[in-house]
Amino acid sequence: MEEQKKMMTRRDFLRLATLTAAGAALAACAKAEPTEETTEVQGAPTAEGGKTVRLAVWASPEEFSFFQEWVKPFQEKTGITVNIEYVDWTTYWTKLPTQFSAGTAADVMEMSNYTLQFGPQNVLADQNSYFESAGLKKEDFVPVPFEKFTYEGKLLSFPMCLTIQMMAYNKDLFDKAGVAYPDNTWDWNKMLETALKFTLDANGKGPQDAGFDIANVIQWGIEMALDEESGWSALVYQNESDYWLDNYTTANFTDPKVVEAFQFLSDMINVHKVAPSPAAQLKFGGSAFQAGQAALSRQGTYMLLPYLTNIQSFKWDVTVPPKGKARGVMADGIGWSMSESSKIKDDAFSLIKYFNTEGQDYMGSRHWAVPILKSAYPSFGAPPPDHVGELNEQFDYGHRWPAYKNQQQVDDFIGQKTTEIFNGTIPAEQGLQEIQDFVGPLVK
């Protein structure tokens, strides 16, 4: 399976599977494939006026109902029907090139990090003139994702939301142990030190005790996202480095600071034994924290909704992720693109404008995603949890998602090797050297 798919299946397992079990209808921004199974395409009946905008998204059946609710005010205000077509992630990206070739792509399409691969094909409309004609100002939006959606000066996708990062903590466990809650002063070492205190096996032993049984851990110190978006990229940035140089045309995975960041994460799993490996995470239905069996959870904000929906047995809260030598996280986003072949671009952009202006408060209030419109952040930042509003400091030091040539092939290989590193099957230095050797020529 491709790396991007691996990474996103992991997030999907954490988020959408738990939501389905709870009967929830939402998911999150910068999101991923719900399943490998194709979901039946559905849509709304045509309005009396006869105007219809086709909207293509990747979604689960549960998430489809969120989109239905999200577009209702737009339909009522404009009289335009929004016909929502949804499939699973894998099918979405398989169908799209075929639809572009046949001229049958939807008017408005949800877009991810693969957007720029369509730039040279001229199949996506430039939204700059629509943006300006609508009187929109880029300074009203969080700026980070705009760069990754711009190709040769053309705005190929209007970013709609962000995923930022969080450190969630089980207040009941901290209270019982008499340990102070995490806050924005924490660094990597404090995170490790605290995780060591809370990791216990079935016999009550911790990782530093003789006879500690890693195969029978009943409480982890910390659960960590290990994907690029919410996991290892942040530690690289916090270590005052980057794994790409020269506008994403030069791989930098063997930089000693990059290796150090990966080694720290790998050691938390395989040396200090305070965090579950990718394989071990599956024992807890994908989320040890949600099951009440981890004191800390370092994840993307896409996990807020599952936590709010499903955690009933303990009190919890969030703070910003621990810092390294500097602050830094991925502030990723997905966006809305228009088909160049659409015959109703004005109507299509009116839907995009709605999603990114009036519709932002609804999106934020449901904790589906972090709004891209700055003025709408309070809708997302309102409790619960108590300190969710403080996460927006990451806007000041967020990094864009990288975009480069042969992105899917590159991401596939990166995901394969980083999973091997975190499962402890290869050392960080070896895995990163293999990444460097393979992807370096592909991005030139």
C-alpha cells in the first residue's frame, strides 16, 4: 500500500472507525481515506431553479451527512442544489485523472497535498480572479496552506481548514499520581520523563524496573502520532532543521539534526518503551489514550472530535505540543478546487466562498477542522476541552505541507521506511539514508 495511504489509513483507523462506533457523523481536516472500500455515490435532488453544482469529496458514509448539513444554508440562500458525490480516498484519486481526461470532473473538488501534480495538466481553474472579485483578502486567512496550493502563480485550490497539533492528557491519571499537568513550557525531555512515570505493565512495573514486560503493557506513558503530518515532521522542525531544501527539490533526510529527531521518537518506542509501536497501537482499537490506557497523547487536532465524542470515563484536556530547540509544527490543510472544464464557475466559486466564509463557523463549532478564516477560530477554540483555544499559537510557527515532483511515489517510500524505523526493524540512520538515496533523484 502506498505511504500516503498507510499514513492516512492509520489516522482513519483512529478517527473514523471510532466515530462510526459512536454513531458520530463527522471527521476532520487534512483528512484521509475512510476505507479501502468504495462508498456509493449519492447526491441531493435538483432544486426548482435547475442550477446544480457537483461537489466531489472523499468521505465515509458518516462524514457524508456532515457535508449534507454543511451545504444546507448555501442551498437555501442561493437556490443552487449541491450534488455531493463521495467515495473512499483510494477510489477518489483513481477516478480523478480519468474524469479529467473525459471532461466529467465535478465542478468543485476536495483537494489535498496532491493538488500541484495537476498543475501542469491545466485541469484546475485558477481561482485568483474569483478570489479578488469576491472582495476576499488573504490576510483574513491563515497564510500557511496558500503556498502549497499555488502553481506558477495560479491558485489551484482555496484552502479551507487546518490540522494543527495538540498534547492531550488524562487529568484523572495526573491527579491520582500528583503530577502537574502539561503546559506550553514542556520540552522533549519533560515529555519523556513524564511518560516514564506513567508506563506500567500488568505487574505494575515500569520500563526502568527489572522484569518489565513490554508485551503486557496496560498503561502507556504516551501515545504518539507517527505520520509525517502530526508526528515526526514537528520534531524535525523543532530540532532547527528540515528534511527538504531548495524549495523541495533537495532531500535532506541524512542531516544529523533530522536523524536525531527520528532517533528520539524511535527510542521512545524501542529503547525507553514508553510509547506503543505502530503494531502495538492496534491492541487498543487504534487509540490507547481514548481507551483510558495512556496518560498522554501527542496527535493532530483531527483527534479532538473522536475524543470529545467517545471519552466518557475520564477527564482530559489539551495543550500545545512540547518544544525542542525551537517551536515548529505542520500546519496542514486541504482545499477546494474548481474544474477548468466546469461550465458554471461563478456558481462553483460561490459554493467555495461559502465554505470558506459563512460556513467556517459551522465547521469549527462541530470540531470537524480548524478554520482557515482567522475570525472563525473561536468557533473551534471554544471549550470543551478547557484549553483548546490556546492551540492557535501554532499559527505563528506552522510549516506548510511539502510539495514536490513524484509526490505519491516519494510519499510511498518515506512511509514504508519510517514505519520500519518506528517498529524498530531498522535504525533511524539506516532508514533515513535509504530514503535519501531513493527519493533524492525523484524530486530533482
